Amino acid sequence: MATEYGHGYGYRREDGRSTGTGHRLPPALRAPFEARSWREFGYVLLSLPLSIVLFTWTVTMVSLGAGLLVTFLGVPVLAAALAGCRGFGALERARARGLLRLDVAEPEPLRMRKPGALAWMGAVLKSGTSWRNLLYALVQFPWAVFSFSVAVTLWTMGWTLLTYPLWFWVFPAYAGQGGIQLYGDAHHSVYLDNPFEITVTALVGLLITLAAPWIVRALTTVDGLLVRGLLGPSPLSARVVELESDRGVVVDAAAADLRRIERDLHDGAQARLVSLAMDLGLAKEKLREDPQAAARMVDEAHGEVKTALQELRDLARGIHPAVLTDRGLDAALSSVASRCTVPVRVEVDLPARPAPAIEGIAYFTVSELLQNISKHSRARSASVDVWCTEDKLMLQVIDDGVGGADVSRGSGLAGLAGRLDAVDGVFVVDSPAGGPTRVIAELPWRT
């Protein structure tokens, strides 16, 4: 049981721990005293001296290297200039991480085909990261001068004007004898010449002090954009890494599908056909001796043929169903839903057919989800909705089962998420314990 102490300032438990506060200062009033504001102000203060060093290094070394290009010394000097810019870039990323709480990923490292000084110089000069770091050195210097001037002026002016009344206590000689007596006696007194002027000055200082942190925050936002845009990994290289990862996922998925098909053929249809060939051989031997037994064996072989054909049809449907090619998602998903162990409502509302690859991924995604519902969900009903929004194909599968599905467990859901990610799709699972489970997938309309 909590006992209230104070009026509107929260509750304190009987064991002394606070359970919350009733009233707190609004952000506009807290900003001048928050650690974040002082970290950002410190970032701006450090930017000027660091930018001067970086700008001086860059201009001096690049100019020297460009002038020495007529000799063999120009290339090493330019490589050293770019290497220095890369080192300053690492320092700037660390400073942004520590003071602005801006976590910028490391750019791609140098790629040298072979060891050696010449290979290193070639890699530095060819690296786009090196030249983006050099551009940062040139752009950041004028911006640091501007942001330093604005931030220091605002903070200094704000706190100076806000504390203006205190100067009459610190320097009593400024008080005139004809003003209002603040304290003292006939021998030692402190006066204010113009109380209205002092009050207005303090109010203006308060406004500037309250506004300064937000202006500095806007300035450091620009710094963050510069650091992220010029010192982080380039969008092209990040996209290349993503495509390489997606390619690996696609290759692994294709290899897994081939292994599954081989296993199903070996353990299913192939074994059944081998057994069928043996039965027909035995029936052929008994045809003259015992025609009735041979007829029974042929009849059993006929049943095995039907079963083998059905397994082959199921296997072909798992590779790429003919109904999907001929009639599209609506008919294909309805066919899959009819084989589910629970009643499934299917609603497909598409203006046209998407790209064949996207259509196939959508089909296999819904098919896998419905298989999971049949095996694991203990649901009583399910629904499948497919629609198009702008240039995206949207899928939604819902069941009223026990829930608890989790992509991070490395199950079949993780494989579906990887397959969708390979085509820039999105896969979201919402499955609290006790259900229901809702799975939403977003695919591009065209690959």
C-alpha cells in the first residue's frame, strides 16, 4: 500500500521508494539544465578547434600532393592526406557517438588485392570513403565556425542577461544613490537605478536561455546529417552488402528446396515405384502358375501406381502448382486452403497479376503458414487476405490458435522472413501467448 507525501509531487511507498511524479517541468524549462543540452553544446565547442586542424591538414596536404604530381612524390602525399582524413573521420564518429548519441556504422574497409605500399596507396585513392571524408573536412569547417559563433553567443548572452540582477550584489558600485534601496543602512546600502530595466533584461535573458538549447540542438542535427552522410558507409556499398546477403539467402533457400525435392523423390515416389516394379515382376512369374494370385498382385500394383501418381502431383504442386500459372493466386490459394485441417476463409482482391516470381513467393508463403496452422496452432478457423496497395502486394494470415509463434527461434518462419527479405519484402509476426496469431507480409508488386 502506498502512502502519499506532499501535494502533487508523486507517491512514496512505505519502504521509501518513489513510484512516480505527479508534476514535472515541461521540456522547454528543463532543456537548459539537461545533460543532453550540455553534451550538444560541448560538441559544438569542440567542433571549431578540431575542424581547424582537419581543414588545415586537408588543404595543406592536398595542395602539396597536387603540386607534386609531376614527380613520384605526389601520389604518396595524396594517399597520406586521404588516410589522415579517414583517421579524423573515425575520431568524428566516436565524438558523435559519445556526445550526440549518434551511432554511425563503420564504412567499408580498404580492399587491397595484394599487400604492399603501392597496393595500399591505390586502395586509399580508389576508395569512395576516403574522398567523402575529405569532402567532410572541407564542408565541416565553415559550418563549425557558424555553429560555434551562434551557440557561444546565445549561451553567453542568455546566462549573462538572466543573471543581470546579481551584478548589483557583486559590484555594488554600479548602484546609484537615487534608486530603490535593496538592503543596508545609512552607511552601506545597495540601490537599483531602474528596476523596470533590470526586470526586462532578466526576462529577455530567460527567453534566450530557454531557446538556446533548442537552437543548438538544431545545429547539431545538421552535424549529425554530415557525419552520417559523409563519414558512414555509402548507400551503394550498404546496398551491395545487402544484396550479397540476400543472394546468400536465395541460394540457401534454393539448395534447401532441391534437397527437399530429392528427399521426397527418394523416400516417396521412387521407393514406391521400386516396390511396384518388384510386385509386377512377381505377378508376371505367377501369371501361369496362379492366375488369381497374379491378378490380385496386379490389382495391388494398380493401387500403388495411383498412390505414386498422387505423390508426384503433390511434389509438382510443391515446386510450382499448375493452377497458379493458369488461374492465379485466388484459385491457387483456395486450393491450398481446401487442404488445411481447419476452415479457412480466402479473400483475394487484386487488380491484376503481379510478377511471376512475386506470385510464387506469395503462394509458398501462404502455403507454409497454412501448414503451420494445421500442425502447430490448434486453431478452429483461419483467414487469408491478399490485396494490393500502391505498388505493394500485401498478405495477411490470421488464426485463432494458441499463439506463441516466433521468427527468432529459427523455425520455418525465419526461412519465410529470409525469402521475403531477399526481394525487399517485409515479414511481421504478431503472436502473443494464447493467440490469436497474425502474420503480415509485404512484397513488391514487381521484382
